[in-house]
Amino acid sequence: MWQFTAIGTQWSIETPVVISDEVKALVTDKIDQFDKTYSRFRDDSLVMSAAHQPGTYAFPVDSIELVDMYQKLYAATDGAVTPLVGDALVSMGYDKDYTLQPKDVSAIPRWDDSIEWQGSILTTRRPVTLDFGAVGKGYLVDIIAAILESYGLDTYTIDASGDVRHHGPVPQVIGLENPHDTSRVIGTMTIQNASLCASATNRRRWANGLHHVIDGRTSKPTNEIVATWVATASTAVADGIATALFFVDAERLREWDFQFVRLYANGKIEHSENFVGELFI
């Protein structure tokens, strides 16, 4: 078990053999590159350059897949899921200093009015603070998994604080944390050679009921759904759909093959027909 802190959260990578120093160095370097590109919590990142000055910015080539996922989610949710929520989150107090002191909330701009992506090239028409929290961590997990597999580590479990990717001969049973009582679970999901991502509004919650799951159409936190869990082959896809399910029904997302559980604020629970696991409530 290799445990470490990265992009502001706790990670663990479990393998049947010791991970070499060479692989650890590659993983650490890739995470640092990712942070320097996509983080809105550090002044020297590429994202923060775009936040200060409109212009043209060259992102890494592997950003194409990440941006493509955002574009598809943006269309499927009518703009609810968008990387343009950054300024709204900052004005709510979820800024780089974690002041958690809300101000007047900034309206979230529409994609076509403010940014244009051509391959890995971003052009901004105004200063915009991008936030890749809906998909980014899952996408980074997939990148790290590719590094492990390229070095012959084909049995592993990566856990990035709720974004889990499993690969190996033995299925993994994962508890679904109860957002109303984090010492308990509402059930379990079973995955094998797949990823499971969770999102909940009890995490990163602060003054006056504010939290990090923001509707790009209204610039307000969503309240009808309190938690989602999604399992599918790609961690990035699972991460993105776990956010999208706060805003739209699963039928709007059938471009992807996934299983899910969704918990409503009124206690109602919903799951897909292909759900593999148990529910206790």
C-alpha cells in the first residue's frame, strides 16, 4: 500500500508487489504536471494564467480527451456541468485560500460566449477561472493506471478519496458512504476491472448550505440530490457522470454504459437495472 497526498486529497495505491521507486517517481511527476496545468488553487498554473488574462493557451495533448468529456457532458446537461464554474466557486468562498466567505456570486458564462477549444489549444475571450473538479481527478486516476500497467502492474486498486479504479482477478466490494452519517454505509457496489466514483454534497460544504456541486445554468448549488455513485470502465467517465446525475436523469447520459446509485434529499434512492451490489435503506 502506497499512501500519499496529491491535488489536495488523500490517495492510496494497493498492489500485490512493492511499487518501485522509478514508478513512484513517474506517478509523482505526472501528478505535479497535472496540478501545474489544471489547478485553480496555485498561482503558477496554466488555468490561473487564463483566469488573469484572455488569450490563447496550449494545454497538454492529453487534455483533448478531458475537454471532449466536458463538451459532451455540457451538451447532455444543457450546460449544468461545465468547467466555467470556477469564478462562481471563488465568489462563494471556495477559493485558493479556502476563505469560505461568500460574496456576490458571479454568473457562470456560457461556453460558446467565453472559450473555444481546438484540439489542445484554448482560446479565451475574457478572463475565466476554469474548474476541472467534475472530471479531472478521475481522469488523473486513469493516467496513473496507465503508468502502472505500462510497468507490468496489472493488479491494483487506486483510491483517490472516492474515485476508485480496480484491476485484477478478484472483484472489489466498496461501501457507499451515507452522506447523513459518514460512519455508516447505505450499501455496497461490486466492481472488477472497472472504476467507481462517488460525489456528495456533504463534502466541501460551508456557510449557508453552500457546497461544491454548482449548477452551471443557475450559478447555485443543487439541493435535490445529495449523493451519487457511478461505476464504469473509465474513471474519468464515472467521475463526470457522478456529477451529471445531480442535474439530469440517467437516460440523458446513455451515450455511456454505466451503473449507478442516486440518493435524493428526501431519502428516496434510485439505482440502475444493471446495478451490482446491495442497498441497506
